[in-house]
Amino acid sequence: MIIEFAGLPRSGKSSCIAVVRDYFLRSGHSVRMAGEGARSCPFSNQYRIEIACWTANQALNSILEAKLSIRPETLILQDRGLFDALAFFNLLHLEGLISEEMLTHFVNYFANPRWTRFVDLVILFDVSPNTAIERDLAAKLSASPGIITNIATIQNLSAAYDLIYEKYSGNQRSSGFSKVERLDTTHDDPLETARVAIQLIKGIIQA
């Protein structure tokens, strides 16, 4: 069973994943982490299309490994998977870094239902762009904005998530991801967010 955690930087994904992992381990479940591919990417410029492709392929490889070689009862927690990769391709397009034609080629492959249907649940973390920037600055010694964590890019990335949700959410159509749930963490307590995520995952396990 694969659960993807997707969403904006500083939306609380990593903290939530840690709590969720500990909860299900203590409950006797077999849990495996699938880390964020971008963190281990050997390339330096986050805005290169090659990096987006490398990261998306890493996410797909993790999904295929989970489905084909890991016990089906194992709970896979994936930090940024295919849903997130699709949003980043759209971000590159919104920023004028790839053409509509190139976007279509990449999205058609990575959004193929053969892959997306392997993901049992996507939890999409929403946060206001201003809150994301405030949290990022509070967590760093430097007051300089990052490549991604600046207001213009965060706004475009938020718009990209909206596009992917509307087009590929299983809640909206028969193809795409099986189930996508959105959590707005702008004003939420991190533990309360984790409680909601745990209940969503329990619903998938018990279905």
C-alpha cells in the first residue's frame, strides 16, 4: 500500500510523515519509507528539466519496487512521488522553462494510469505562500529566499498543484490517482494534521 505525501515546501509534510510512521510502527504495521528523490539528486540546479525527470523516475522506481517486490501489506510512505513530480513539470511550464509540447510529453508518461493507480492515497498539503515563506525564514539563519522558497515561485507551484488536482485526482474522474485528499496546514497544529492523516490512511487500510 503506497501513500504519497505531496505539497508545498514548509507545509508540514516531513513532520507529519515522522509522526505517521511512528504511529503505524507502534500499531504493529510493516512500514517502509520511500525518501524524496530530489534530496539525493546528483545535479545542482533545481530548475533543470533533467532534474525533474530524474526525480520523477526515482519516484516511479520506488512505486514499481513497492508493488512488485515488497509484501502487499507493507505500508509505503513516499515523500514526494508522482503527484509532486507532475506539479513540478507544470511549474517549469508556468515559469516559461519548458514548452507546452515538452510538458505534454512528460506528463503523458508519468501520469499514465498504469503508474498512478499504484498509489493508493495522495495526501496533498496546502499552505498559504506567505506562511510557507515565514516558516522557511524562521527555520534558517539566512534571511535570503531560496530557489524555490520565494513568494513568486511558491505561488506558481501552488497553482501547479491545483492544476494536477483538478486534472488527475481520482476524486474527480475515473482515471488518474485513486484518491487525493487535501489538508490545509496554514493554521493547523502539526499533531492535529498528523491525526487527520492517520485517519485517512486507516480508511484506506480498512477499505
